[in-house]
Amino acid sequence: MRHVVALPLALWVCVIFHGSVLCQRPAVVNIGAVFTFDSVIGRPAKVAMKVAVSDVNSDPRILNGTELNLIMGDAKCSVFMGCIAAFQVLERRVLAIIGPQSSSIAHMISQIANGLQVPQISYAATDPTLSALQFPFFLRTTHSDSYQMAAMADLIDYYGWKEVIVIFVDDDYGRNGMAALDDELEKRGSKISYKLPLPTEFNVRDFTEMLNKSKLIGPRVYVVHINPDPSFRIFSIAQKLQMMTRGYVWFATDWLCATLDSFSPMNQTSLRFLQGVVGLRQHIPQSRKKDAFVSHSGLNTYGLYAYDTVWAVAYAIDKFLKENGNMSFSASDKLHDMRATQFGKLEVFDNGNFLREQLLQINFTGLTGRIQFDPERNVMNGSYDVINIVHTEIRGVGYWSNYSGLSVLPPEDLKGEQNRNSLLDQKLRIVTWPGGITEKPRGWEIAANERPLRLGIPKRTSFVDFVTELNTSHKVQGYCIDVFNAALKLVPYNVPHTFIPFGDGRSNPHYDELVQKVADDVFDGVVGDVAIVTNRTRIVDFTQPYAATGLVIVAPVHNTKLSAWVFLKPFTVEMWCVTAAAFVMIAVVIWILEHRVNDDFRGPPKRQLITMFLFSFSTLFKTNQEDTRSTLGRIVMVVWLFLLMVITSSYTASLTSILTVQQLSSPITGIDSLIASDLPIGYQVGSFAFSYLRDSLYVHQSRLVSLGSPEAYEMALRKGPKGGGVAAIVDELPYVELFLEKQKDFGVFGQTFTKSGWGFAFQKDSPLAADLSTAILRLSETGTLQKIHENWFCKMGCPGWRRRKSEPNQLHMISFWGLYLLCGSITLIALLVFLLRTIRQFARYKRKKPIQIGDSPSVSSNTRCSQVIYNFFDFIDEKEEAIKKMFKQQENPQPQLGLIRNLWVLHGVPPH
């Protein structure tokens, strides 16, 4: 029984003892730090990390009595030495590695950290590619350059510059930083036009030559992204080359502020090299704790980040020890064959993944602000100060953050209030640029005296009034040159340039090849009669058109022989028919309205018929002898005579035009009929007309004949298709106008079938194209463009051109249907009024006459209806005057019975 009780008690004691051993914290934990001791960033970082370790060890709230031991290794600005230092540190069983500040060294050490599963946390390595999944054990408490380059791109876009030149150190840090900047600029419609890579240790002489050559490139906006340089050699060289003067713009990434912050106030005289430079500094929110620390330590920004990094590692280890408590290292199977070497001492940190997770979960406020990691293992909420160096003073001109953009307010004041996507009005304070100016520099020079703008011109051999080079004096002249020079005077800056002829001087050059030279950077632009067409706009930028143009058809013309029936041409058949019907209608209506009241329209039927039509047609000449007496007849005549006046005037004008205006005759009526035929077509050598006809209108190449001069035009057109010439020529309107000015036997057929214009061509995104477009618009508004045209082409009168009309100037019914409708409507209304009044009189007459035999009920209804109609027509045939007298006698107490009796007898009523 005694043994039964003793056994559980012994087991309980063993468990308690073993648990106390496992839960007991280690007395010391090692952490490593690999960085370059003697460097701008390394010197303050070394001090800061030592202070941080001391503060951690003296704080009873963290690590609970476990001492934090910092083991440092000097990388000596070398990837090789950095790797050796990392191995030496890792041999000491460190739980984490802090650093390095160099991105290139960080790339190598990250590979080592991955293999040994030791978390690595850097306070200065900003290469964006370190956040890749390739380096899961890499974290950083500083901002990635992906933030910094977004801030730099926003700065460039804020001032509206589209092209920049980049100076960068040619290592992982510099190359990847520039790649991030290139991506950000592309999002904003800008680009890096030239890159100046520098070796880590560059030669001053070589760089001076490189920087001097960059002056020949258009952009004047420079972005400098290098390692900290206390000597500011780049800006010193730029000053000697007169590149820190008016017109230049210099941006620097945060390396500049890291260097400046390491200077003592008495050693800031070198700021004279940096007059007007705009830079970025990692933003640290203001706090009493930070101010107190900086006041007695004098550390720069990276020193503060190094201090917070030690605390981040300490917090993670503290949590790790509380939750796990067991730190174990084991030999790696991959290093088994290296036991005899120095590498055999390296061991894998078995709990590395767990400690990494604790690091990713930390969240505390340090000297640099909130320390918390995002999913890419970077510190959250990247923000920067925008600084401007004025004389020997560093001025803050604004702030940038990834959630609020550019602002004059600190990011912490805007957080939660504004969203970057909805921020429309980003602002900065006034910046003083190189040269001491506050006005925004243009940011580019289109050309310099050392490298004038290379402008290609077509060396034409025909139509030389537009542009050409004189063979004797090599002088360039022409209408296009005068327009360009006039526009250039309105550009608000100097543009040194030189004209370079393109062509062999024996025939006109091919304009597509000339434009391609611009895209190939052989020329900076082309000045000449260059048509703006789709395929050219894909490779170059054109200015606003300074001349309207388009393709037209030129063919031979001659006078049309007039026939004996030319007098019928002014009206169409439809018009003649309607007009004739109108004459007949008026004749009938006037006879009806006048027959009862006008003796001229009474008598035998033959006489009435002749009178009716003679009256109608004689109104055309205003010679009719009969007068209208009824009111309704006169109303109809007024409207009819107005219609006749318009019709006769239009007929006279049209006939005059047909008899006097030259008519052009050709089987070609326009581009459709020309394409449908199989006739040969001429075009000007070098013109886009050839490619347009072949590629767009699908005219077979065998039908296209190249012609090089106006003389060749004339000869080919006169020969015609049967004589080995062409049926028509397709060319641009300005050339055709000049050709027709001297040639009277040719004309333009059809309409202009392409709408285009002439412009000056420049390389893509050239700012000169936009400025010249504005200048051309001003020339047009002030009339200068027209004056230049008149000076060249209107000395003997401006050229005109003759257009063939597809049909004679016939008058169609559609032009007069409204007038005919008005006349017909009034005529119809007058006729209806007459009939209604007559029917009323007839009804009155029927009521007053005595009942006759035909009215008896025994007579059939059909007979009665016929008798009424017959009586109505007889009634209409009577003079209205007699009817009125009859009605008057019936109302008189002593009627004239003889007259009434006679009327009754006339109508078949027997007297009583």
C-alpha cells in the first residue's frame, strides 16, 4: 500500500520539476545586426540600437528578466563582407537579424535567413523586390521604395512634367527603385526618357561627361536615386556644368535627407550646392517622446527606425517566450557535409516560423509612429515629407501619403478624413527652384545651340511654291516654311533649329519615308506639305492643321453642244406636267367663276372653250383681253399671277445659266465612277494618294500611273487613256488649285472624297507639337495664315478651280410644291364657295316657283333627281343678274308677271 501511494507522488514531482524547467526563461537571448558601421546610415543606427537594447533591458515590463544581447557584424559596404558578417553572427544562435541598410546585401542575407529560418528585419533596405514571396523571412520597419516612387511620380505629375532623366546607382537598390518609378510614371502618362546608371564607386570624370551629354536631351527634370553621398558629388558636378541654374529641376529620393540629417548644424555650408533641390524624407509624426530622444541623441531618421526595430524584435521575442518558451536549434541536413568547415557551426532555428508570426502581429507606437506590418511585410501607411532646399535652409513644402496624396497638412491629420481617390485638389507650398525662381520651370528644352532641332523638309522638284531647297544657294523657302517661321515666333521660348532636305532632287520624295525618319529619331520633326493621315499619326504627333486639303479628281473638260430643245431643260418632266395641269385648272375654274357674271365668258360652246384656254395661257404674258369681274375670280387670279411670277423668273434664270455657263463633259462623274471603270489613274510621286487608292479603295496597282510635275499632268491628261496617258488624276486640293490656275482645259469632277489637312510632324509626346498648334490657331484667328497664303498664291489673283456638275441646273417640283399647294388650295376654296352660294340660290329659286306636273308623286325618284340636276345646270347657265331680278320681283307686291311667266315657261311650267 505504501508503494502504491509513493508511485503517483513521485510522478507528480517529476512533472512539476520538468514543467518548471520548460517554463523557465533563458537568461540571455541573442539577436544579430549586420550593417556597415562607418556609413551615413550605419553610424546613427549603431548608436540607436545600443540605446534601444539598453532601454529594453532596463524596462521590467518586457522580457521579464531575460537579457537582450546584440551581436553586431560589419558589412563594410560589400555584399561579400556582409555575407561573412552574417555567418559570423548566425553562429551565435541569434533569434533574429536586424539590417542591413543596403538592399544588395539584404538580398543575399535574406537567402541565408530563409535557409536557417531566422527572421530578418531591416530598418533601411527599401528595394521593393525584397517584399517578394521569395523572401518570407524578410520584414522591414522602413517604407518600401514602391511608396517613395509613387510619391515621386505624384510630385512630377503635380507639376505637369511628362519626361524625366534618372540618375541612379546601378545595383539592386537603384535598378529596382527606378523600375518602380517607371511603372508609377506610366500610370500618370509620363515616362523616363533617359537613364544615367552609376557604378557604386563612380569616376567623377566619366560622370561629368555623361551628365554633360544629358544636356543635349530635351527633358530638364532630373531624379537622383543613389546611396547617401556626404560630398554631394552629383550636385557639385551639375553646378560646374551650369545645370543648377534657371530652367533645371532636381528631385532627390530620401538618400539626400538621410545625408543632410547626419550633418551638424555647423557643417551645412555644403547646402549651397543644393539650391532649389526638392527631396523626400520619410515622415515621422511629431511626439514628445521622439523630440526628447532626438534632442539628446542627435540621430537621423534611419537611427530612429533602427531604435524602433530593436523594440519590435524585443516585443516579438517577449511574446514568443510567453507562448512557447522553448528555443531550439538543430543541425541542417544540407550542411552535413560541411561539418569540417566554418559553415558546419550553422544551425537552423527550429522556432523561426513561430517567431516570424509574432513579428508580423506586433502593433505598438514607437519613435517613428505606429509599427505594424501589412501583408507584404512592410510597415503600414507609407508617408513622406516634401522638402525644398533654399540657400542653407531645409524647408518643408508639404507631405505625401499613400492614402491622401500631396497635401500641406500632415498625413496623421488627414487620415480617415480623405481618400486618395477622391482628392481632387492636391496642394504644396511655394517651391524655390534652381536659379532662385518660384515660377514653375518648363521642365524641358526642345533644343539647344549645341544641338539644334533637326527638321526634315521635302526637297520637292514640282509645286516648289510649297517648300523646297534652292540648288544654287541651298536656301529653304516656301509657303510651309513661312507658316512654320510665323508660328515659331509665337512660341514662348527659343527653338534653335536647322532644316535638312530629304530627297535626291530629281523627283519628289516619298512622304511616308520622310515621316518614318521622325519615328526613327533621324529627324526631330518634319516641316512641309505633310498630309495628316491615319497611318502617320500612329508613329508621330502632328500639329494643328495649317491648311485644309483632301483628294480630288482632275479630268479634261470641254463645252457641251446645245440642242434645239434646250429651252425644255430648265424644268424636269414632272415640273412641266404639273405646270401644264395648273394652266388647265385655272382655265376651268376661272370659266366657272366668271360664266354667270361676265359676258366675255358666255356664248356658243366653241367660243367659250377658246376663250377659257386663251385666257389661261395669256396670263403668262399678261396680254389677256378678258377681265375678271367676280370677287372669287379675282382672288384666284392674284394667287395664280404670283405663282406665274416665281415660275417664270426661275425658268429665265435657269435657262440663262444653261446657255451661258460652261458645262464640263466626261464619263467620270466622281470617285465611284472612276473606280468602277478600268481607266488609268494618275497620282503625284510621293503623295499618299497612291497608298490610299491601292489600300483603301482597292484600285489595282497596274492602273496607277506616277506623275512628277504639272507638265506631266497636262501631257498625260491630253493624251488620254487611248494615247498612253490617263483618264484622270487624283491629287490633293492645294496642288490641283495651282495646276488649274494655268490650265483651262481641265476641271475637278465630283466632290472632295477625303477630308484632311497639312501639319508639321514631330516625335511622339513632343511638347513643341502642342505649342505650335496653339500658335497656328492664333495665326488663323488674326488672319496671318490667310495673308501668308495670299502672298504666295494670290499675286495675280487667287487660284480658282472648275467643278463639273453632274446634272444641268434643272428646276424640280420639290422646290415649288409649297407654292403650287397654296395656289391649288385657294382655287379649290374659291370653287367650293361658288358652288355653295349657287346651290343656296337654286334652293331659294325652287321654293318660290309653282308646283309643276313633274313634281307630282306619281313621277319616279330617278326621273325627279335627273330633272333636278338638269334644272340646276340650266340655272347655273343663267346670268346671275337675271336671277337676282327675279328674286326681287317676287318680293315686290306688283311683280313683273311677264318676266316671271317667261322664266317659268323656260323651265317647263305652264302659265295659269
